[in-house]
Amino acid sequence: MIAHGALVARIVTGLGIVALTVFRRFEDKNVVRHRLSAVLAGGSGVDELLATVQRLDARVSNVDYAHEVGTADERVELTLDIQIDDRIGVRALASAPTMRRVRIQQA
């Protein structure tokens, strides 16, 4: 009985490894993860930046948003964890006119 169970376990493990190897062939290898940290003037630049991310077919996995209200220098700090095709380039994300500062790191 135990020998039969061990044989089944080995077969299932082998099939799993083969399946993972096959799936690995189909995954997109050009996708790179980046962390985009931006300081924007006012709240209007957030929609523009998110529209740019969507236009570039980037996937956003995490968003950190901080908005300072009531100060003379109203600003928005936004951090996005994104996955984007490496062939597109991340400079296209730093093109919003309301951006005061941008930092892009490969994650």
C-alpha cells in the first residue's frame, strides 16, 4: 500500500514539473517591475498619470497616495508598483506636465 502511494506521488510530482515547464514557455518574459514615485502639483495630475499608465498597458499592483491639503504648496505624492513591457520604456510615464519630481526604480 505504501509503495503504491509513493509511486503515485512521484508520478504526480513529475507531471507537475512538466506542466510548469510548459507554462513557463508561454509567459511574457519582457515584463519588468518598476516602482514609480511622483510628486504632483495639485490633484489634477493623478488622473493624467493613471491615464498614461493605462494607455501603456501597464499593470498596477499597489498604490500609495498622500495628498497635502490646506498648505500653500498643495501637492500629491503617489507611489505605484507597476509591471510594464520592457520594450516600451518607463520614460513615457514621466511625461505629465504637473509632475514636480519623479523617481523610477526597477523592483
